[in-house]
Amino acid sequence: MFLFIGSLATFLAVAHGFCDNYCNGHGSCQVNDVCACYDNWGMGLSMDSGDCSERICPFEISWVDSPDKTGKFHKYTECAGRGICDRVTGECQCFEGFEGKGCQRHVCPNDCSGHGTCEYIEELGFKSTYGEYADGLGIADMIAPKEMTYYGWDDHKSRACVCDPQYYDFDCSKRMCPYGNDVLDLRDDLLVSLKYQVQRLNFIFNYDLPTSSNPQTFAITFKTKLNETFTTIPIVFDPYDMDDFTNDVQLALLGLPNKVIDGVNVVANIVGAGNTMGALGAQVMMNITFTGNSVQGPQYPLSVETYECFSGCTPKITGLDLQTRDIFVQQSNITEFVQADYNSYECGRRGKCDYTTGLCACFDGYSGENCNTLVTMI
């Protein structure tokens, strides 16, 4: 009897206890001496169980692969098909240009040269400012470009550089040069007066109207052609003394640092509802005309700071209760009311940009920061 029991125990050990290398402690021995490996353990390129001696690397959506029977691409593959798995550590050795867990994302070129940030494709915006997206459909209360909803397979995978102000190119390696008008460019019709760009701001209030007993402040943000942003000091919204109000706006814009706006004219008036502020449907229409040499040609749409900004925020403003969201009524908006006869080219199209220094090397006969000044040749 004891001999039978001993023989049975030996049989069971042979049947269940002789998996290769005892599965290396990374799996359980099953019938027929086959290891059932724990998660992320296996052996070989086919990732069969074997003796469970090798690690399996992370799987991510493949960058390039063959289609399945239904014609679908971008299945989950080890290291996303852009790296070699280190079977000892279980980490992907990514090919050049890829990084992250399972080589899941692009590396930005030259790490954006230290002059930008590496952003995912879904974080990239439309053009340069929010106003270019709004295009008169609403007042731009932010300067950052509009982000779109992205549903592509490479969401959170593909990346690109978003350059700091004054830098450009795919790796943000080049300094931008000043933009200006080509002084030899002729207008189509010389019989009419020269036209400067005019941006129109329509302020349409909800219910909380600014009054002498309820003063409200706002600010305006301007983005240069070199992608620098400057915000004015707080401006009191006072449509009851329009001359003083427009003068305050003009001085605030001219007071921006570095003379980024060196010439501007502001006019405004109340329209609708009998031209009376406070009446239902009344709005303030403001025209801002860019007349200076540093703002020749088309400029980016202005942004109106309308949200309350108090402690720990600058500039400190109360904000404006503007109609900006209700699609069933007319909304406050910013539009290009008049297009400029002037144009805007790098170095005025009359010089060559030194992308190392960001300075224009003007051609013979031209001078100035943006080469838009003719000089007499002797």
C-alpha cells in the first residue's frame, strides 16, 4: 500500500512538476509540462510560453503595419514597431526619432532647439490666434490659437514643435526677422486714399452694464508678427464719455513695451437702440486703425480680456459682461473692417534675414529695421 502511494506521488511529480527550468519562477506548470507564463513573461519573438525566461515589452498602436483581413491598419504591436525589445529588462530600445513607453511617441526635431515646446498633434492650434478662427463669430477673449478635436489614430503619438516668440522653423532653430511693407509695392488704385488696416470691435453686453456707479475694466492683448504677446494696462469701459474712453484705449495700445504699436487711431460710438447706452440692444462699436511703421499691413486679430482678473492675476480687471456664448443672439465680435494697402513681408522683401541674429541685412538702397526705407545712392 505504501509502495503504491509512493509510486503515485512520483507519477504526479513527473506529470506536473517537470516544466522546463520550472518556468523560472515566472509561470505555473500545467499539464503536458507546459508553462503558463505570468503577464509580460514568455520566450522568443513569437512570445510562446517556453520556460517564461524572457520579458515581453509594452504594446502600443503600431506606426506602420500590414492590414488585417478587414483592411484595418495600426494594430497593437510590441514597441509599436519602432523599437527592439530588451528581453532582460522588458524595455523597448527605440529607434531614432521615437521615445516613451513602447516607443509610442515621436521625438521633436532637435528637441525644438531649446526654443519651443514639443506638443501632441491634438494640442496644435489653428493658425496663430483665436481671433483668426472666430473670424467675426464672437469676440476673442483669448489670444492662444483655437485647438481642434482630433480623432486620428496617431492621437497622443505624433508631435511637433511650438516655437517660442521670435523663433521659427520645424525645430525652432531660426530667429525671426522684423516684418514690414515693401516700399516699392504699388497700390492698385493710386487715385484713392491710402488704406490702413482697421479692426472693428463690437461690444454687446448682457445685463450688467458699466455705469459710473458700476465701473468695469478690461484689457486688450496684441500679438506681433514675431509671435510676441503684449497686454495693455486696465482700461475703464466708459461709453458715456466716448472721447475720453477712446483716448484711454489709444494710449494703452501705444504704451505697450518696445513700441510694438507705434501708431494707432481709435474711434467708437454707440449703435442701435437709439444710440443710447443702457437701452435694450445697444452696443459699442470701436474701430482701431493701425497707422505706425511697426504695424504696417495685416496684423493678427486683437484679443479682448473680458474675464475677471483679481488677486495673483495681471492685469487686475473686473472684466465685462459681454454676450459671447449664446448662439441665438448677436454676439460681441472682432472683425477686419478694412484691409490695408500695405503688405507685410520678412525684411520688407528688400533684405535677407540672418536667422542666427534675427536681423535684416538690407539690399543696397534700403535701410531700416525691416528694410522699408529707401536711401539715396550716390
